[in-house]
Amino acid sequence: MKSCPRCRRGYPDDAGFCPADGTALIQASLVPVASPDDPRLGLKLSDRYEMRRVVADGGMGRVYEGIDKQTNTRIAIKVLHSDVAQDEVALERFKREYQISSALPHQHIVKVLDFQRDATHGLWLLVMEFLDGEELRVVLKREKRLPPERLVRMLSQVALGLDEAHAKQYVHRDLKPDNIFLCGTREGDLVKILDFGSVKDKNKQSKKLTVLGTTIGSPYYMAPEQAQGLETLDARADVFALGAIAYECLVGAVPFDGNNGPQILLSIMTKDPQPPTVRGKGGDIPIPPALDHVMDEALAKNPNIRIGSVGALADAIGRAYGLTGDHRQWAVTPQPELKRMVDEARPRTMQAAVVETAADPFAAPPPTATPIMSGVGPFSPVPSYAPPSQNNPVIVPTYGQGASAMDAAFEATRRAELAEVGSAGIPPARAAWVLPAIIGAVIGLLLLAVVLAVR
């Protein structure tokens, strides 16, 4: 291993100069690392992991760049803060992250190499592969929005990692821009998904890591069923979270907001976000009208009518930009090539809006049939109704891998309700539970706020 004598970053033996400051590199063993600012620098924890420099500080611990002396490789070492190390729930989550990573090796999921307590210094440490790059959160703070080629490549790689996790019955439950890490390469971003410590393992009854009245996940990206703490939560909660992330990348703002956690969750359960073409109008990057429909399906409050998988979501977004193929191809396509493909397709992807709505060239094309409803169940907004007829047929949605017997039952219920209504109005059965459902959600959020305040 080599190291920069100025910034102490580590590099492989064939590197010559530090790209951060241009300093000539020397053998890492010749670079002093002791510092009065942090007495941990220079320590060798567990007789193996040498601490080289501070990378970041977080709420759970301080992150260092280090060297694994057994493998002579760069590593990231998260040393837990003392108060976190005394929290049994926090320790169990870090242990779970290590266990899940060991069971789920994937090029788009960060490798967690070790989790243990250093007996000599009494420190708990989580050891991971070292990543050069930055979190999506940092990129969005700086650039606000992502261009189509970067967005499609990123979502495609996230989908590959998550679909692998979902196939093994793992639900991430805490997808957010902070947990999507972008490593720069010559072809474009190489994505790593971080923090599987909040994962739900549907293969077995995992040890419960929450108390009554609390939820796991960032409220801005939390699916309605997750906000309610339902045990039926499955991979479609990750679809909702990735849809919310994609929305933020498109328009530069989250789809649901509020002044505090309960307000955000109430917004998620009771409101619909503005279409991307409306929220992002006037931006530098054109948004195809087809993305309005994709976001409607990705952020559907009822998981039974939501896009069925993260791979299907990435495919839908890529095709809205006029790309052919699927996310498996786009994940490995260089960003310059994706940009060329999007640019070539742009006149076609925007043409439908120009032909159908001359007054507003960026408006979505009108629907081919009167919308009947946007969903049913405790997660759905109150829909508008129109009776089925020859000119207004009942539209049966299909969602590929997401379609199931539950969807068929849901459609049968919808047909029965439509038979009860006239030209407009809400069926009495629907009106009977809409208000109690909303009141129950509000009460639940108030209880959550009280519990959090007590803690």
C-alpha cells in the first residue's frame, strides 16, 4: 500500500500521485499518522486494522480510512460512539448489517467485512470496504437534479442490488439518498447501497428492534404501509422509497413534506404529490410527460396497485426517456452513451405531448378513458368514479411480477363497487371507512410524536 504524506489517503502500490492534491505517494508505512487531534490515529485495532485518517463524523460513530494489515487493502472503519455502544438495539442493528452483507454479496451492495469489539481499547467497530465517491444526498444538495443518463444508470444499478436482496426475502426499509453511494468511474457512477441494518428478513422472525409507537426509515421516503408499521410490509415498500428518490432527482424536491415527522407521514398517507412535469416545470432538464404516470404508479398508496418491483420501476423510467432494452443493460452502459440515446429519443418522447396538447407542450397527454379510481384500501385517496360503459370500460391494470391473486380480488371488489354507483359519487361502503381510516392515522401519528418526545 502507498499513502499520501499530505492527506494520508491510501492507494494501491501501482499509484504514483495523489489525485486529491497531486503529492507524490510513498509507502504507507513511512507516513506518520499520529495526531493530537485524535489519539486513535495510528492505532491498530484488533491487532489488524490500522487507523490512518478521519473520513467523516456521524450520529452513530466516527469513520476512518484504514489499512487491513492482513490483506494489505484499504478499508473504512466506523468506530461507534460510546453512548451508541451501550445501546443494545444499536449494537444489534450493526450486527444485523454485518450478517446480511455476509449473506448477500453483490457488486452494488457495500461489503461489510467485520463487526467486533476491540478488547484492548474497548471500542466497537464496523469494518467495510473503502469507497471513493460521495452519497447521493451530497450530490443533490450541490446539483439539485440529476440528468437523465445519470438517473437511469443509477436507478438501474440500485435495482440490480435490491432485486437480488428481494429475491432472498430481504426488505431494506431505509432507502434514502444518504444510503446510495456513488463511486466515480470513467464510464459513470458505480452505485453501492449502504446500511442494511434496518432490513426486514421475511425468511424468519427477526428479533424486533423497535418499540411500540416507533417506525424504521426516513419519513420522506417511507411507504404508507411502513408508516403504519404493518407486518404485511414487503418489497413494494422499497419500490415506494426508490420512487420518492427518483422524484427528488427529477424535480429537486421530495414528493411529500412537512414541518416534522408526523406531518410528513400524514402527507404521505393523505395527499398526492404534484406531477413531475408540474413540480419541475421551468427547469433546465426536460421531463417527459410519461414520467407523470410512472410516478403515480411508483408512489401509489395501495401497494397492490404499485409497480411490482424496483427493476420494473427502473425499466419504466428508462423507457419514459425513450430508451430501449432494460435496466440490466442500462446499468452497464456508459453515461455518455446513455446521454446520446436520450438526446436522440427526446423529440419522440416529447412529441406526444405536443400533438395532443398544443396549448402546453410539456403537459401529459389526456387519458384514453375516464379515470375510474386511483386505488382502494386504507392507503388510497378518495377516488372519483364513473360507471363502466362502452365508452368508459373498466381498465384492469397489470403490473408484471406485482400481479397476484390479491390484485384479482382487488379488481373484483372494484367492479362490485362500480356497479353500485351512478354517473358520479362514492359508494356508501367506501364512505363508511374513509373518515375512520384518516382519523385512525392521525391518532397514530400523534401517539408516535408523544413516544418520540418521551424518548
